[in-house]
Amino acid sequence: MAAALLYHHAQGKIRVRSAGSAPADTINLAVVTALAERGLDVSQEIPKKLTNDAVEAADVVITMGCGDACPVFPGKRYLDWELDDPAGKTVEEVREICDEIDQRVQALLAEIQTS
């Protein structure tokens, strides 16, 4: 959700990558639905495994509870966003998670654009 929302709000001005330390086989249907309601189509996305190369290439790394499973490189800015996991949640519950992520993404984007 964070990657789709950031890409949308940044209008292509920021390169966004999404990956997980233990990615699922498919995108959660409730997430697909909640983002589609916002006009964002992630239905063709495939969950990807987080790689050292992806983290090393990033300026800002946003984690969501991956702990020691996420690689750490000196000089990178890390943000750990504690959020409810959408797994097993209803679309209504996922909408709330999406709203929280959207607020954080927009605040981060505003900060990046002014620095």
C-alpha cells in the first residue's frame, strides 16, 4: 500500500520499490480493493523478496516490523512504521490501515520535497 500511495502522490518523481522480508504469494485481495477504491490498480503486482541491493540503492527505507530480517546499511535513513498487518482483515479494516499509511506517505513526501 505504501509503495502504491507514494508512487501515486509523487507522480513519478520518486523511484519507489516495494519488497518484504517474508512476502506472500499474492497481493491481499482486501488491499487490492481498498487501493482500487482510491483509483490505484495493484492487481497485477507480485510480492517480491527484499534484497540487499534494493536497500543499498535506497535513500529512505521504510520498514513495517521486519526487525532483524531487514538489511541495514550505514548512511541510509530508516523509518519503521508500526502498522496493523492487513492479513486476515476485512476491507473496512484495511481501509483504515490504508488511511494511516496514506497520511504517513504524504507527510514523508512533503518532507522529502522540502529538503
